[in-house]
Amino acid sequence: MTTPTVAGLEVRQGIPEALRGEAAQLYAGVFAAKYQALIGDGPQAVRIIAASLCLSQAFAAFCQGRLVGLAGYNRPNSHFLCLRASVLIREFGLLLGLWRYFLHVCQRKRLPRQELLIDGIVVAEDWRGRGLGSLLIERLAYLGQLQGRVGLRLGVVDTNPRARQLYERLGFALLETRYYRLLKGWIPFTALQVMRLPLPPLAGIRAPAPQSRRVLAIHGRLVRRLRPCAKVVVWSPPRSV
């Protein structure tokens, strides 16, 4: 799937293997501090992230061949950023590697099959404030609709209130707050705020649930749009990111 946009910008599903290092640098620039207790910092953090990215589970934005933004997402049994014990052991040794992997597993929660989990949205500094983040969320929302998902879900750490305010303006609502008091000192936050955006269904596509689910009320920011060859309901971001 390739979506042309304005000013030579295009959004594609998947990141080329040749750009793994560039994607890791971009991701680390925003999320390395969040995972510092697990992956260290500097070049070491970038190496671990590069070895842990599932490049097929992302939308990537390009301008003149340069990667300027990405949005990763998780599947029920596969994560965009999946830290493996073997990588952590290689970087930190057996005991510290296993301990860091244990901390990583403690932070993870099983995702309901009816929802699509966003695993990080990153926009290059010179592209922020130009609507690229909103475009990436729109792509994720449409993918969720094609898969029959009834919502988008993401997590915001309690040390980043500005991000929560931004997602609220885009239509996300706080679902729950998860506390990690036992891991205090090992991770740079004490709580993860889980937010959710409901998605309307596409005609003829069922949710991947073992039993039927009532579709949640459609948020006021979810509007009808025309797409090539089909009329579908997709999410339209109200403001630029």
C-alpha cells in the first residue's frame, strides 16, 4: 500500500531492510529514554533497537527517499519492537541480559484481538507540526478497519503529559492507568496511561473476535470520506500533529 500525499511525501506500509539502521536512529531519538533501563543509551541502544524492529509492522513516511516518520503497530503474537533475550544477553552478558529481558516482559500486556495497538509514532524534528503524525495515525486507523478492529490503542507514560493531551485532541480517551511501582528505579516512569480511539466498521468486514462484539459509539471526529474505487468510513484527524 502506497499513499501519495502533498509536497512529494508518501506513506508506505513496511520499512525497507536497507533502512533498518535509519529507522532505529529515528525511533531511538524519541523512545530510547523510555527503554534506557532495558537497552542502555547511545550507540548500544540504537544497535539493540535495530536488531529488535519488525519492519513489516509499520507505516513509513518518505520525502525524496529520506525516512521522515514511522508508526509501528503490534499484532497479537508479534511486536514492532520485540526485545529478544539473545540480543540483550549479547549486549549485557547472561545475568544482566536475562534480568533486563525479565523487566521487558513484565511491562508487556496481552492485547485484545479486537484492537490494533500502536507501538510508537515518530516524526523527524523538521517535519513536526506539519500533519505527518496525523497522517500516520489515519493509516493505522484504516488498517485497523480493514482487519476488522474496533479500536486503536496506545500507551503514554506518565512522564509525558503533553503526549496525552495531544492524543486527546485527536480523539483518544483514557482507558486505564497501569502502575509499575515494583520496577521503580529500573524504568523512567511509574505508570502507563492506556488510551483508545474507537473505529467504525467497514461493510462486509467482521471483527476477529471469537464472539460478536457491539461496536462502540463512533467518536465525533470519525467522519465519512471518499477513497478510490470505494466509499468507506475512515478516521480524519481534527488537528495537525
